[in-house]
Amino acid sequence: MASASRVRVGTLVPLAKDNAGSSNGSVSTIPIFEGSNVVGRNHLVVADKRISRKHLSLQTSADGSIEVVVEGPNPIMVRSKGQRRKVCAQEKAKITHDDILELIPGDYFVKYVDMGDEHKSFVQMDSCSIKKGKRHSEEDSAAVKRNRQIMEDEALARTLQETFTEENTTVSGMTSGQKISQLDSAGSSGKNSEKMHSVGPLKDMLPLTFRLMRVQGLPSWTSTSSVTIQDVIQGEVLLAVLSNYMVDMDWLLSACPSLRKVPHVLVLHGQDGASVELMKKLKPANWILHKPPLPISFGTHHSKAMLLVYPRGIRIVVHTANLIHVDWSYKSQGLWMQDFPWKDTKDLNRKTPFENDLVDYLSALKWPEFRVNLPEVGDVNINAAFFRKFDYSNAMVRLIGSVPGYHVGPNIRKWGHMKLRNVLEECMFDKQFCKSPLVYQFSSLGSLDEKWMSEFACSLSAGKSDDGSQLGTGKPLIVWPTVEDVRCSIEGYAAGSCIPSPQKNVEKDFLKKYWSRWKADHVGRCRAMPHIKTFTRYNGQNIAWFLLTSSNLSKAAWGALQKNNTQLMIRSYELGVLFLPQTLQSVPQFSCTEKNSSRQDGLTLGKTIKTKLVTLCWKGDEEKEPSTKTIRLPVPYQLPPQPYGTEDVPWSWDRRYTKKDVYGSVWPRHG
């Protein structure tokens, strides 16, 4: 039974040590429902293998108490009525309102709060943590400082948002928990005349396709336009292809229980050894697992995407999060999605650049074909060619993929940074972007050299200005968290485990001129460390193009030219979506153009409208350019980026940090 349909009887509220009343930050709030409940590693903000995946089972009783059974090998501690009792593996204990559990003795404190008093208890805890701040231990004092900083950040962010509140909300007042595209209970957007009926003006389309993911523990206003996995995977899915690097089956099925009802699921992953065996053990019987071939050593399947087939079309999603709890709960992440209808029979041979990009990439994955029976379609082979059955003519992006191998001849411009160069060379941009800066923002830094950085910048600087001249190479800036950013984040130093770059890569002298701060006040994510990966070219707060991708800054992900630039070597599978103003100009739209041409599908195409991409922080007078539609992208960092100060140190995960984080911890935690 899905959690949403069960009666919630209480909550396990995270506490600081010694029941100080403030959240310890290492455990998420855990709802407790009538019947059986499971508490385990997925509820932790940080990875700790002392906590089993099924650490505790909890069974609610008619008298309001909860029976707790220790399922994992490690004991817990139960505090009840002033007594503290150890409960070992397979032993049972009962808890009631206000009892406290230590998921590991001395660590991971949670209090059980029944629904009758839940709101009151939360208020008391927050008030208590402030009033007693001076008497708290060092760890609790850090929590008070953290709460104060959050309030200050929120005040600043609200000021920044005053001029674009309306653009930061969803179309027609939708909340993030409601449907975020044309999907209805029957599936994807309908054929032809139905497929765009609920779409508003062009300026409202892009927020429906590119969103930031929701982050737990942040002020509520930061979730206004953000999404969860339940917002993405919804409706009557007939077939799902889930592509990712890491897949936690336990979390995925609990976070999105509707997946259990999907008749056919293919999981493309990048895991090995015991992780694969666990996936096989936990997956539903009808799911197929496949690890794409890696023809080059040290390769990785890193792409993060979803292909969801519905009775009336397909939803394609490209995002930046692993399918694990911490990535969808505590990181700054991004997601693009768009729905496409089935092709009409007369259009089956019509192909678009987006379609070719997609099928070329899927062909490289070489999954074992399988047959399915789809309503109104019949028996079909599920292979790369199957995905040519959908109409991508209204695609708002281009796909930029990487596949491992040694690419030569025409293939050298099909993948990696050379694919991006190839697409940009076909585009024309405003003259203001001549020699304008580039921004590289990612979560893992490879072993780089100045020669490759020049090669990469050359690709990202491709394109012509509107007078026909080349844009010219821009100065790169690297947006990367400092040690202090990580220390003060909502996860503390634990966030650094997902920014896995060693000191030898980070502290190269030539990189010093690139470092720029992670600042995200305008979206309230300064303290949510970035796992999102984005690359862009900008001038002020105007954007020439914007790329959301799984690719970090590395030769493995983007490729490196070899043999006098006649060969491109790539080690990883990656996938990204490129936003270009040109891509958006031909999208059918209502209410924003003259009706001078009719179409059989009931849509209206007006005269060519110039599209302008800007950041969410952009402030300008749109009335001065009535023929231009300004689209605000939720770029998660502020432009222009702020250079590092003299005291700023870029994060590297293999250094030792003795200054305690917001939870009183040092790094590394052990050893």
C-alpha cells in the first residue's frame, strides 16, 4: 500500500544528542503510518553502514503504542520514562509519545511524536533550541547558528525574488505536487490537437521543462517550483527505461511505489559486484537490469535519464541525480522533461535532430531487445529504433551525449565536447556574447591540464554573432564549493562525500584563476551542495545557451582529442540537454503572437519571435522589446559568479579538516 493512502499516526523527529531539541541533521524526519513501517539507512542524510537498510521494523498498535523490532545486527537504545534500555538484534520494545530512540547507541537520535501533539512538539523544539542556546553543547550551539543563518539567507533571498515572484511559480497556480506538464491520468500528452492545449505563453513553457529538485530542510518558498520523483513518474506508465549510475532499489520502490505497477521496466546502470547482486535480489520480477558495455578501461555508465511510455505518448526526462535517497533529498539538482505524442502514420519517416540524437545514443547502450504488447500499438520490439515512433518536432532542447570509445571520422563530432561544438557552430547569437565568459559548474573534477582546458573552451566558445563573425574564446570560470561551504551545508562535511575530487586534482596551480563561489541565495540553495552539472555562456545575466548534463569536468566525460585531433577518446556514458534560443522560436504557442497561419492540429503559429534566455535573477524592461520573449531559466547559481576570496579554499575530499561542521563533526569522520 502506498504511503499516501495510509493513515499517518505519528512521526520520528530527528534530535541532537542528549535530546537537546534541535535536529541532528543526520536523520530525516520519518512519517509513521498505521500497520508496518521500516526504518533504515535510506532515512539517513549521510552514509553509515552501521545502519542496515532494514534497521528497524515498527508495528502500530490499537492503544497508540508502537512495537519496535531490531532487524539489523547492531543494537539500538530506547529512552522511555527516564530509563535507557539497550535492545539487541531480533529483540522487541514498545515506544509511546515522546520516547526517544538512538538508532546506534550514542548516535542518530529520534523522538516519536504522535499526530495529536506533532505540531505542538515541533514548535516547542524550535523555541527550546533558541532559548537554551547558551547552555547547549558545542554541537547544539552550531545547530542554533545554522538556524540563524538559514533565516538570514531566507530574508536575503526574498528580497532578490521580489521582482520575479510570478515567474517562479508554476503555470495556472500549480504546485509542485500537481502535474507539471500535459500529462493526465491516461498518460502523456495526446495526439496533435490535444498535445498543447493547456500550454500558456512561451515564457511559461520553459519552467515546465527545466526545474530544480526539491531539497528537504530548506524554507518552504524554495519548493515553489521544484519537483520530486513522484511529480515526474506518474500516470499510466506502460514501459519505463531508467538510466543511471547508482540505483538503490529499496529507496526507489518506496519513494515511487507506482513503479511496481509498470508492466515493463528496463534499468540501465553503472554498478558492479555486490551492488548488482543486491539489485537483482530486490528488484521486481518483471524488471530487466543491463549494464551498457564499456569498451575502454576505467569507463562508467553515468547518464541519468528516464523514458516513460504512456498510452498517448512518451515522457523524456534528463536529470542529474542518482536514484538514491540523499541525491533526491539534500542536494542541489536539476531536471528537464518534456512529453511527446506518437507520430501520425504519415509522419513515420520524418526525423528531427532531437530524434537522431536520441536514437544514436540509445543504440550505443546495446541493451537486450525484448517484446512488449502495448495497447493500440500491439507487439513491438523495445530497441533504439522503437523510439522513432514518437513526434519530437516540438523538442525544446538538443541532446548532447557521450559514449565510450575511440571516435574517428564523422563520429568525432557526434559525441562529447565535439558534439557541443558542432551544434553551437550552427547557431547565431547576439553580438554581446563575443568573447563573453563561460561557466563550468559540476560535482567532480578530473585530472586536467591547460592544453585540455583550452581544447574544451574552444568547443564551448563555438558559434557566430549576428554579423557573421566568430564569437571568440571566452574566459572560463569554475563554480565550485569551498571547504567552508561544505562545512556549513545542511549535511555538514558529509556533503563532501558527493563532491569526490582529490586534492591532487583540485589544487593544481593553473586552476586558481578559475575558481568561483557557489552562491545560490535566489533559489535558497546556498547550503544545499551542488550535485547538479551545468555549463553556460553568459554576458551579465543574459545567457547565450545553457546545458544541463550528467557530465562532470573531466576528459573521461567530455572526451579528449588525440592523434593530431583526428580521434576523440571518451570513457563514460553521459547525457545532457542544451537550451538554445533558436530551439524555442518555432514552438507552437497561444496568446503571444499574431494569428497569421492556421494548422490542422488547432494550434496557431505567429510571426517569428526572438527568444532571449536570462537567469532567474534577471531584471530588465521587457516592454522595450515587444518582439522578444524573455525566458527566465532557474540557473541555480548567481551570475556573474563571484571569484574566490583570499581565505577561500576549494573543497577536496581527501584532506583532513579539524574545524567542526554544523553538527560538531570533523572530516574524515573515522580514522
